[in-house]
Amino acid sequence: MAVLALFGVALWIALSTFERLGVAEGEVAELEDAKHAGHAVAAAIREQYIHQAHTIITWDRSHLGHYEDAARNTRAATRRLQEMAQSDEHRTRTLEIARLVAQVDEAFKTRVLPGVDANDKAAVARGHEETERLVGKVVQMSEGLNRELERFSMEARERERGMRERARLAFIGCFALAIALAALLGFVMIRSIRTRLGRLSEGAAHIASGDLSTQIRLEGADEFSDLADAFNQMAADLQRHQDSAVRSQKLATVGQVAAGVAHEINNPLGVILGYLKLMRKNAALTELAGEELRIVEDEAHQCQRIVRELLDLARPPRFEGSPVDLGELVKESVERLGESKNGASGVDVECSGAPLVRGDQTQLREVVANLLTNALEAGGERVEVHVVGRASGVQLEVSDTGEGMDAAVRERAFEPFFTTKPRGTGLGLAVTQAIVHAHGGEISIDSAQGGGTRVRIDLPAAARSPEVRA
């Protein structure tokens, strides 16, 4: 009974620690979001300043529409930063940042633009100098706020690490006591049960050392067998919680990297594409290096797609739900693929029932496009799509006759950045899974090496509608 009590204490420590870790991870995530909001303000005000400079360079109002879009983005990022302020002092500083952002816009519109219209270079220079000073101040304040948020985030992580360490020591201590007590009982108990106690102690040592895949098997139906079953269940629970925590931490890390890098990459990519567009308008240059310019432009668009997928993975999908006919969405996606260079001539679509779901049409279209693209690229001769609407929900199945996946590949199919394609990013299925889960659905893969692949999605049904058939 004493050994069982120690095991129960260890399990309670583990589960309660996971609960507290969830709260701590939420605090870290909130601080990270606030930090990213600060970075977004700095990036947005820089982009707004770039458009101001572009207006001065062109010396006309032709770029003013782009500037207004950038100014709106800056104001939106500033409001987001104000909403995520962590203290009264932070709120005061975000209000000051918002005031400076407004002054940047006012100085540009009341000094620079009138100077451009009047061809007054001195006035434009003074206005530009004023906006540059204000922009620098906004960036400086945003970076200062980000440094404080980073410090708070590091402190929260330290508290989280301390909590893990205390739980680990308590956990190991409980198991060490249990092993010692089991060994003591083994000496005083009869000879016939010493082997069973030794095997039980050995299994407990493996689990205490961190090998949660250990399974303790004892023949018979006595108390020792029941205790072995409890060990196995506890190890499985801990393994599941640990895997979930590792996955959450990995996605959080991806989110931090994606959100931090994407804004920095998108700006130079936009500039590259802009200059490529200008270069391709030059007939002589296009004749000389037209194909090379097209290749550079295609690769730049590929970079933008990768950045967009990173951001889709980093940001939890959010949407305003509305009824979507999944059958019509599938047929529309097949038609679009048929019009593209990839083609979709080998796709058979079959719909039945009332396949209405409640969700975001754009995101669901991305899910269907990802699945169809993967199936077409699998190398098989035929792709079949089945959409079935029932009262309990809507089921979407996409099957191909390609090479299929072995167990190892299937196990990692939804892992970010894992891919078997030569030019793949490994983000398509990860983004698809995130969107399906955000819609309250489930996604699964049934595949075997050389036997094709079938991907199944189950989504909650929306209101019933007349029967739809292909």
C-alpha cells in the first residue's frame, strides 16, 4: 500500500505540474504575442516611411494609395499593441506611440504633400526631416517596449523551468522511495515472489530514468499484476502528456520564428518584386534577359508563399463561420486545378447528401487545394474525391493510387517542415490539420507503401440543405 501511495503521489505531482505548466505557457504565449505586436508596429511604421520616401522620390501623389494602406496597417498594429499592454506604464507608452504615429501621418500630409504639390523642395525637406525624426522615435519606443516584454518573457520562462525542475526532483524522489521500499519488502517476503518484485523494481527504475516506453509485464492476476498495469498506464499517460507538450513547444517555437522573420522577409521581397515589375516593362531589358527575370520573379513568389504558409502555421486560424457547401467547393477547386498548368483531368468527384459545413470558405478551399495537390503529385493514375453529408457531420475523402507512405512517413505526415518532395516545404499538411481542428473537425491518413493514400476529414454539419449530387 505504501508503494502504491508513492506512485499515486508521483502521478498527482506530474498531473498537477502539467496543469500549472499550462498556465505558465499561456503567460509566456501572451507575452510573446505582445512582443510580436511591438515588432509589428516597428515594421509597419518603417513601411509607412518607405512609402513617404517613395512619394518624395516620384515627386507626385501617384503612390499615395499605397501610403494610405501602410498608414492604416500602422494604426491597426498600434491598436493591437495597446490591447496587449501588460501594465499601466506599458499602456501609457503605447498611447505615446499612438500619438507619435498620428503625428507622422499629420506631418506628411500637412508638410510634405503640400510641398510636393507646390514644388517647394525646402518645405519637403523640412517635413521629411520631421517625419524621419518621429519615425525614429516610434521605432525606438517600440524596441524599448519589446526589450521589457522580452525580459518579462524570460522571467516567465525561468519560472516555468523552475517549476519543471521541482516537479522532476519530486517525481524522481517519489520513485526512488518506492523502489527502496519495494526492495525492503522483497527481503522480508517469501522467496517465491522475489523475482516478481525484482521485475517490478526494474521497470520502475526505467520509468524513473525517463524511459516512458517501458512496459512491465507480470503473469497472473494478483496485486503485483495490477500494480504493473498501473505502471504501464501511468507511463502511457506521461508519454502522451510529454509528446503533447513537446509538440506545443515546437509549434510555439515555429510561431516565434515565423512571426519574427516573416515581416522582415516580406518587405525586401515586395521591393524585389516591385523592381522586377519595373524591369520587365523595359522592352530592351526584357528581350535581353526576359527568361531570367521570369525565373527570379517565380522564385520570389515561391518565397512569399513559404512565408505565408509559415504565418498560417504560426497564427491560430480564426474565422467568422458561415454555411459552406463542401461539395460545390470541391468541384470548384477541381475546375481551378484543371485550368492551371498542373491539370486535374484524373480527378473523379462524387457528392451525396447535404454537405453543408459551418466555416471559413477561404480556409476550407485551402484545405481542399492542399489535399488535391498532394494527391495529384503522388504519381498515381487516378484521384477520387468523395463528399458525404449526413446529419451527424460531413465527410471528405481524397484517395489516390500513388506510391503511398510507409509507417515512418505516415507517422510524421503532419509534422511541420517534414516532406518527401524535392521542392516541398513540409507545411501543407500541418496548415491543413490546424485549419481542420479550428473548424472542430478531425483529419486522418490511411496509406501503405505502394498502395496509395486516402486522407479523410470529418467536419461538423451546418444547417441542412437540399440534397446535392455530382
